[in-house]
Amino acid sequence: ANRLGEIKGGFVVVEDGKVVDYAQDVSACALGQAAAAILGANVIGAELSDIELARDSLAAMLKANGSPPAGRFAELAVLEPVKDYPARHASTLLAFEATVEAVRKATGSGETRTSTAGAA
């Protein structure tokens, strides 16, 4: 059965643990819009763990000189220069944070924890 999770201005539909439909209305800076565009272009077919891993890898790339995300969200590597602009980290991560929360709600995962991506 399809499960719906809401995102501000959008939604995610999950079936058998995978995203089957997704829409977002992004109100963010250009960097947040770029990250959201990469997410939107690659999220269909993703499982929660894929999205969490991308979010965590993106946060590590920005905050801890980590390697760029791999796999379906590897295009996020283009945002690596953002690491030099800490004030933009939260907006760059926003779409991934919101999508993780929405997929958790859609799948009935009671956990609504977000990463420490917004922490300095």
C-alpha cells in the first residue's frame, strides 16, 4: 500500500519501502535549490536509508571535510565548495532533512530524529 508523507509545500509517497512519487516546493537560496534539485531528480526508487546516507554524507562533506556522497546522489559533489560557507550549510541540507522526516512519517517509523547537520 502507498504511504504518504508530507513536506512543506510537497509530499512523498512510499510503497514497499521505496519512494514512488515526490513533489517539493522549494523556497531556499540557490544552494538549497541546487541540493533540492539533485534530490528531486534522484529520489524515486530510493529507500529511507539511501536518503539518510546522502544527507549524512552531504553534512560530513560540508562540515568535516568528508568525501562527497556516492551512489544515486553523487551529483551533490558539485556543492563541495559550500564547505567554506558555514552560514549556508543548513539551507543546503534542508531538502534532505525534510525528506528524511517525511519518509519516516510515511513508513511509520516513529523516529523523527534529524541529523546534527545544523549544528556548528
